[in-house]
Amino acid sequence: MLKYITSAEKLVYKKASVWLIRNYKAIKLMDPESVHTFNNSTNFIQGFVYRCLKSSAKEILDINYDWSGLGVHKYISLTALQIYEAKKKTSFIKEHVVCKNIYFKDIIEELQKESPDGDNIYNILLKYYFTALITKEEDKKLDGFGLRRVMCVDEEWDGENQFIRYETTGIPLVENPYYALK
């Protein structure tokens, strides 16, 4: 599967990159514990990035980029889509297609620079920040293969095949027809 980038994503991610830099500068003025939490907590960083994307989507495109909604996730497993369309069930697992621990550290490193480069952050987001909805059973399958926090088992990831975990586990992802940033 090839990942395509939409013009809406480009607009939203560009603005989010600017907001990430501006907001991180404010965090640096906070107490050392807050800075430490930002630099070392994947969940905190995930929320920080998401809030910047959500605000950007609202401001630029007047889109409600809601993490709990179906439309924020670019991909969906075929099984999850079939279940959703048959039952309108939305309690799926929200999964970063590329393990967030892999690229969030790159965003943090860029933000920590004296003069962070918004284009570098933008490119990281465009390349790696996209999510998928999968079923609980599919999520257990990822765990069973040891692919919770790594892209490949027993080898170094080449940084290119962003769908390798799903290919390895036999979880077919499709483009989410309800994706908000088309």
C-alpha cells in the first residue's frame, strides 16, 4: 500500500508545525518538571501534537478533527470497516501506523534546538503521523507478533515501508472513506 498525502493534510500539518514550535517555547518557560515530562512522556507528546493538529484543522478548514471520531483516522482495517458499516460500531483501537516512539523523538529533538525548523517538523508529521482504526483482535495480533513499539521483528526498520507491521501480521488496511482530511 502506498501512502498518499492530501492537500488538506499539507495545510493542517504546516500550521500545526508552527503551533508546535510556538507552544514548545511556552513549555520551555515552565518549571523543569513540565519540560522533563514533555521530553520523556510519549502520551504527553502525543496529546500535544494532536491538539495542535486539531486546532489547525478547525482554524484552516473548519473541520472537527476529533480523536474519538471515525474521521480523524486515515486508514481502517478491512474488518473494522465492515463492522462499522454493518453496525455503526465505533469502539475500535486507535493505532499509530508508524510507532509513535520512533518519530516523536525526532520532533522533540527538533523542538529542543535553539531555532527549530518548522519544515523539518512538518516533514516528520507528513511522513509518519497518521493513524488507523483496527479491531481489538487485530490489536492483540500486533502484540502477539511483538510489534507494539517496533516496526519489524529481529531486524532494523528501513524507515520507508510504513505499513510493514500490518503486512507482517496480515491485517489489511484500507483508506478510511470517512477520513476528514481528504
